[in-house]
Amino acid sequence: MNQSSQPCGAASRALFLRRREGQTIIFMVMVLVIMAVIVLFNFDVHKILYIKSNSRNAGDAAALAGARWQAVTFNLIGELNVAQAVAINDALLRGETNDFPEARTIADLQARLCFVGPMIGLTAAQQAAKNNGIYVNKRYTSEMQQHANVVLASYPHLFIPPYANAWEEYAEMIRTVAGQGVAALPGAQSPYVSYDHMVLQRGFYSAIANRDWCWFYHNARKLLETYGGWQSWPPLPPLAQRNLMGSEYFALNLTTFATLDALEDLPGNQSAAAVRQQLSRVAGKALVPLVASVPAKWYCYEPSAWRTWQDLIASNSDVNTRFPFTSDIKKEFNYAGADASVAIKADAPRTMFNSKNYAVTWSAAAKPLGYLEGPVTPNTYGLVLPAFHDVRLIPVDAAVSQVEEDLFDFGASWLEHIVGHLPIYMQAGPAGISNLAGGCGYCQQLIIWEQSSFRLIGITWLQNGGFTNCFTRGGGGGGGGGGGGGSRHEH
Ligand SMILES: [Zn+2]
């Protein structure tokens, strides 16, 4: 086109150029905004990935540290069993028949080790998590501090102390760990947890409170669908004066037997003669048969916990065994017993849109492994013997110890509920505990559970296929409303 043919060509050209300039600026600004978003997004993604990998390393390291100290403790307790056998043997050879002071001293040491060993593991686990860049978690810390208070206040009335001042010392050890700040929440075994009774499982109460139907799908679907009211519960196991033999954190699950002869009565166990032979082999000298019938305190694996791995996992759940290993386990490694679980929680603050923090959760479990000459499992003879040479990470779902976070503030303490409220509930049902429910969240959940309309919501949700959202045991879903981004171990 010919510019000069237009009367005001120059002016229009200038306007045209300015407009184009304006468009360019708008375009540039848009590019800049998009780039900034990409950069910030990338920054967030990197930060989240970084924190995720940190949490993973920290959780794994903490679980391994816990399991390593479990292994050390088992081996020490095993060595002391052998030392005790030798002490009794030598005393018998000297003609002493009724008093074995060395044996008593050794047993006393073992009793203390059941607490001290796992508690050192707990300290080591915290250090491992912190070394991997995880900060102290205020909530975990205050939970542990509270537990120290419960031990000091209630345990002397509830449990026979395994040695003088046991509860004071134990509470002090817990308080010391909490005082340094808790970064990795350890799996703890409540002394009243019975896998066979639902009202003794804390997860049951959390699941009701959170309407976590996935939990029911994985752990108690049959119960949810067929529950026939409080009278249909099986009776509670005896609650008062139960034994607590060791640390609840990274629990060893040991027990004591009065004589080696008594070990023979365990289902599927070796004869007393075989136990004595094995002891003689480890001690490096022949022990007289009388050793097996002398009353003493022998540290043994708690038979209900030290079963085969599949057995234990199957009994923990109503649904078909979801055994998390794809290949067969070697015979000598096929035992449950004891392991160390931890949970790590880290926050990644988001840069973009000033939104909520991105919470990263990581659970890990590790297990002391080993075998006795044969090779046979460490618990073949019932008696603890030095056998552990290794620790390995295991799938969280295959762990005996489970980290149970108080997802919900239940007000009253767990022990108070079990000892004070449950027996009333078992006798009189929800009416009996209705006046307690004001101060006890656990009782509140039981009352909700008794409502068939409540259970019907879950049954309907599961029947409509809601369970397709349920991936792993205890995982979110089902209206859990968790922080999102949680991840669990899946080897
Ligand atoms: Zn209660």
C-alpha cells in the first residue's frame, strides 16, 4: 500500500507502532509470568522431592538403628542365659543345691537390659533421623513426654515392677529421650494390646473417629458387617497386674520361664534335653541334666509373638492374608517376634499461591535377623540365645510393631480407658459408659460404634465399591482427611 496516498499516514503509522509495542510488552509480561510460575513450581517440586528423599533416608536410618539395638540386646540377653546356665551348673557341681546368687544377679541384669537396650535404640533412632535433616516434631515430643508421666503415675499400680524402681527408671529414660526432642515416632506396644480383641486396638477407635472405612476394610470388615451388639464381644483378657517385661518402644516381646524343663511344654518346641544340649554347645562345656530343673529366671521368646511371619499377619486381620512378600522366605528367617517401626513427618512450605504446607510422611520398619546352627530360627529352642547378625528393612505392613499416632485427641489416657472404663462397658454396654464419655474420647467412639446407623454408612460405602480407594493397611482414604502426600514403604 502506498503510504503517501493517505492523508494522515505518518500519524497512523506511529499509532500502529505504539500499539504493536504495547502488544509486545503485554506478550513479554505474559512470558515472564509463565516463566516465573514455572520456576517457582520447579522450586516447589524440587523442595518437596528433596524433603521426601530426606524423610525416606531418615525414616529408614532410624528404623535400622532401632533394630540394631534390638539385635544387640537379644544377643546380650542370650549370652547371659548361657552364663546363667554355666553358673548354675558350676554351683551344682560344687554341691550347692538351693541357692544360686550368681544366677539371680544375672537374671536381674537381663531384666534391666529389656528396658535399657531398646531405649538406647530409641536414642540412636532419634539421632539417625536428625542426622538426615529431620527436625524435632513438637507433637511427637509431647506425646512421649506425656507417656513418661503416665508410666510414673499409673504403672506402679498396674504392673508388678520387674525390679526395684523399674517404673521410675523407665519413666526417667523416656523423659530423657523426649527432652532431647523426638524426630522419629517409634512404634510402641501398649501392654494391653491384644491382637485378638478389637476394643484393645487403638486403631479401632481412630477409625471410628475418622470414619476411616478403609481401616475396617483392611482390619475388621467382617466385624463391621456382622457385629451383633456389645454382648457379642468375646470376654476381655485379664487386665490387672499384667506383666510388662521391657520397653514398650521397640519392644522385644520376651517372657520368662522358671525352668528349662517348662520350655518343653510349648507347642512344637524341642525337648528339654535338646535345649540343654544347645546351651552346652554355645557354652562350650557339657551341662549336667539337673540344670534344666533348677528354678531360675530364663529369658525366652514370648510364644504368642514369636510365631511364623504368615501366621501372625494372618491373625492380625480379618481379610485374607495380604502377605507383602512376593517370594518365599527362607525357613530360618520365617519368624515374626520383634521389629522396629518409625514414622517421620516433615513439612515442605509451598512458595506458590501461599498455600498450605505440603506434609511428607514416611513410615519404615526394620528387623533383627539371624539364625542358629542348622540353620534354624533363633526361637527354635524357646530360650533366647545369641543368634542375630543382621538387620534389614522390612515392609511396614509385615511389621509386628505398628506406629500408632493419636490422630484424634481422646482426652483420657489409653490405660485409664482400658483399666477403668472397658470393664464397665463389657458389663453394661454403652449405657454404662455414657457418663464417662464426656471426659473420654475412647468411650465416645464406643458409643458411636454401637449405633447400627453408623455401621451401616460404612457397610454401604464398602458395598458400593468404596474400597477401591483403599491401598495399604492403615492408609488414608475413606474420609481420612490426612495431610495428603503420605507415602509408605513398598518394596
Ligand atoms: Zn473410656
